[in-house]
Amino acid sequence: MKTCLTIAGSDPSGGAGIQADLKTFAAHGIYGMSVIVAVVAENTCEVRSIMDVSPAVIRDQMACVFEDIPPDAVKIGMLSQPETMQAVADALALYQPANVVIDPVMLAKDGSALMASEALELFKRGILPHARVFTPNIPEAEVLTGMTIRTEEDMRQAAKILRQEGAQTVLVKGGHLDGAAVDIFDDGVAVHRFEAARIQTKNTHGTGCTLSSAIASNLANGHVPHQAVNRAKAYITDAISHSLDLGKGNGPTHHFYRLYQEGLSWLDK
Ligand SMILES: Nc1ncnc2c1ncn2[C@@H]1O[C@H](COP(=O)(O)OP(=O)(O)OP(=O)(O)O)[C@@H](O)[C@H]1O
Ligand SMILES: Cc1ncc(CO)c(N)n1
């Protein structure tokens, strides 16, 4: 059985963070594991409070996983404070996992900061260079490159800069632009454009988390980054199309739609 680890924050309402990642791994037939770096009190409407797990406990969790069940792929999501990030950076340097997907989570849908601004430099230095696939959305890519991103050409330029910063491949997600949902993927050999029709729904809580853990699942299942991103884009589009009208705000996506329809044979397509 293939294995994936998520290193991220916990969302008690189940639509984003660790909970979204574990559901996505399960939908891909993957054995999921988690290192919780922050406990976030949030739901479909708001983020109420954040408590970071201590660096010592993060180091212990990482050791427990890597000494016992080294994962086939790793997804990294929310890393809030510099000390938290340093503990993860140290563990990445120590264990050197191969298939790392990094989602630079900065803001929740309600605008709450999920990465402290003081952590940005450490993120660029100690986390980003571990990315086999790096998945910023447009506002995140703007912060990381200092560019203003309005067009697909800007997205291409940002992807190239972020590769130069040390990510092996970069997917700039276009969910925040108007029109079709277009993502740009630069793997250093070619630039690929992934387009899906924009789905009219407010239920998009956790879309970024779900996409990055779907990419990690596909890497673990043996796909190269370009194929992994292509398959993950189809998965997130399906999950948003069948999103769940739960909660009073931005509801979650549906992780198991294809699995419920077709069983695990959906993975063979
Ligand atoms: N309404 C939509 N219809 C179709 N696809 C969408 C829609 N919104 C986002 N996407 C797609 O979902 C994926 C996640 O992109 P998005 O830009 O929403 O990430 P994000 O902002 O990091 O998410 P999060 O809010 O979880 O942090 C991308 O492939 C994007 O193109
Ligand atoms: C824990 C967590 N991670 C990531 C996001 C971004 O969707 C969120 N809202 N909560």
C-alpha cells in the first residue's frame, strides 16, 4: 500500500487542512498519516483562534513517522509561526523526503492570516527548496515574487521565478482570477495550461488543500508531476462540482464522489 503524510493545520469543521488531506488520500487508495503543526478553531465562516503545536512535539511527530513508515509522498500545508516552520524545515533537511508537494497557505477564505509575515523569509529559505511540486494561488505567488499577477502571462512569469527560487516544478493556481479556472504548470521542460470551466458555487472551502494532497497522492501512486497535476485538477474540479452545502459560509468539497460512483477502479482511468 502506498503512503502519504500531510504536515498541516487541523480544521475541526473538516473541509480544509489535515482533515481534507486525509480524505483525499483515502479517496486515492492511499494510507494517510498526519503531523499536526497547528490546531485552528475554524469553520465554513471564520477562523476563531490558532494554537501552534510546540516545535519539540512537531519534531517528535516527524521522527515517529519517518523512523517507522517513511511516506511515498508528503504534502505540506499551513505553517504559521517561524518556530513551527523551523521544526519542519529541520525535519525536511534530516529526512530528505523525495515527493514533497508544498502549498504555501497564507490566508483563510475570511482573510485571516495563516502564515505569520515574520515567517516568510524562512519559508523561502528552508521550506520552498524542498518542493517537487509547489502550488501557490495568485495572492501567494504575488507575495512570494513581488509581482502583480493579472494575466496568464504574469502567471507563467511567476512560475518561472519560483522555480528559480528552488521549487522543482510550480503550479500557479488561477482560482482567484475571473473566467475559467486556469492553472499554469511549469516543470522546467515545458509550461502546461490546465483549464476547467468555473463552477458557480460558494462551497470552495479547502480547494487548495485538496488539490495539493491530490497531487501528492498521484505522485505516491507513481505518476510524474505533470500527470499528477493533470489528474489532481480533474479530481478538484469533480470535488467542487459536487461540493456539499454544509455550514453557513463557504461549504466543503466532495472528496468521494468518483469513489462512491466507481469504486477504486476510478484510479485506473
Ligand atoms: N469556482 C471554481 N470552479 C472550478 N475550479 C475552481 C474554482 N475555484 C477554484 N478552482 C480551482 O481549484 C483549485 C484550487 O485553487 P484556488 O485558487 O481556489 O486555491 P486556494 O486559493 O489555494 O484555495 P484555499 O482557499 O483552500 O487556500 C485550482 O485548480 C483552481 O483553478
Ligand atoms: C488548517 C487550514 N489549512 C489551510 C486552510 C486554507 O484553506 C485553512 N482554512 N485551514
